[in-house]
Amino acid sequence: MKERHDIMNNTNISKEHYISPLCDIYEKENDYVLRAEIPGVPKENLEINMDKGILEVRGKVEDENLLPSIRKDVAVIYRRAFKVSNDIESEKISATIKNGVLTVSLPKSEKLKPRKIKVEVS
Amino acid sequence: MNWLSRRDYDKNNDLFSSFRKRVNSLFDDFLSDSPVSMKNFDFEPTVDIDEDEKNIYVKADLPGMNEKDIDISINNNVLTIKGERSEEDEDKDKNKHRIERRYGYFERSFSLPEHVVTDKAKAKYKNGVLKLEIPKDEKKAKSKKISIEAK
């Protein structure tokens, strides 16, 4: 945790530039899926926090993905927060990253999942 | 050196850009061989361009693509990056709550300076970023000194 904190607060960097990533949100039977565009962010620069019902995604663009003339002075950070409803099992949230797209899966809690109700013959 | 692509020109002016699109569509039919194609496209990826003594660097944000779906060409010193991005198959019939990302055909063109070695251009796609490195021809790039003959 401390290491990540250091990445985000590199003292050599004079300017932090924040970008709100473009996101798609889908609903599936058992979960919600969030896909966010964070080009240039490697897995190790990514931080996903869930606190008090707020999901925050934060990822620093790798220096080599910035143009040579600006990479010394600027840190580019993708950052966005989402309010998550109570019907999400926050302990079971999982995330993957592929080709600059972050996918977060937010499973619905058991009571919300569709289920069949058996009719018993009396 | 002129980095302004024809498409970037008056990009911030919606009135003119929609007018330009209509004019472009008129020319589409008989200008199909033009190095800067004027096809309709669904989105324009953001591109940064930079240079140092040795190279010209082009960086395009293209998250969520496969290498094989990106097409890069240099024709008459015009660099063209184009391709198509489609939604993940598993997303297609889902209940959509919010769609901000752009899908479909994209294309961007830039005129390069004369003194680049296009044969030695290199391209890399990693973490959703396309990076191009186009070396400069140092001999050609050197400025010429012209002496004045005294009479």
C-alpha cells in the first residue's frame, strides 16, 4: 500500500493531470460490469478502492507512454468514482485489465439475483 | 513543418466541420485515390505528436483493440492510422446502463515533414496505446547555408 502511495506522489513531478476515463456499464444476470478506458496504465499502477459505498478507480499512465518532451514534468492519472448501491457484494468485486481497458465485475447480492420459485403441491 | 491534419483543421468549429463533412462527402466518389481519405468515421482517437533530434513520435490512445485491427500506412508523406473497434461479444446483448466508449471505424491522417525515413518507422501496441517512432534523415534535415556572392 505504501509503495503505491509513493507512485502517486512522486516528488519529482510538478504537475498532475487528471482524466476521467470513459466508461461502459452493463448489467448481467448475476453482476454489473464496468469497463473503463485507461490506455497506457499498466496493472501495477492501478488502484481500485471500495469505501463507504464509493468505488474509486485510479491509474497512473506509465511514463514511457507520455511524449518525451512532457514526461519529466507531468503525471497523467485516470481517476473516477462511482456510487455503488447496497445490493452489491462489495467483498466479491473483482477486476481485470486488458489492452488498456479495465473491467470491474460487481456481483449482485443473493437476494437480488433472479430465482425460480417452486410451487409445492399441497 | 505542418502538423495540422486536414481533419484537425477547424475541429473546434462545429458549424464549419459539419459543412466540411458535407463537402467532403460530395468529393468522396471521385477522390477515392486521395492520400487523405474522406470516409465517414465513428470516432477519432486522441493523438499526441512530438519530436527530438532523432525521431518523430506519434502516440494514439486506442484501448480495447487487437493489433491486427489497427492499420498504419505512410503514403506520399501522409501518415494514416485507421481501424475498427467493436464491442466485446459478451457485452452485445446485455442490459446497457451507460455507454460512453466509442465503437466503430476510425481514421486519422497527418502530413509528415519531408526529411523522415518512412522505411524505418517502428510501431508498438501495448496497454491500449499505439506508439510510432519515425526516424529523421539527418542529412536532409540539416539546414542549408546559402552564401551571397559579392559582385
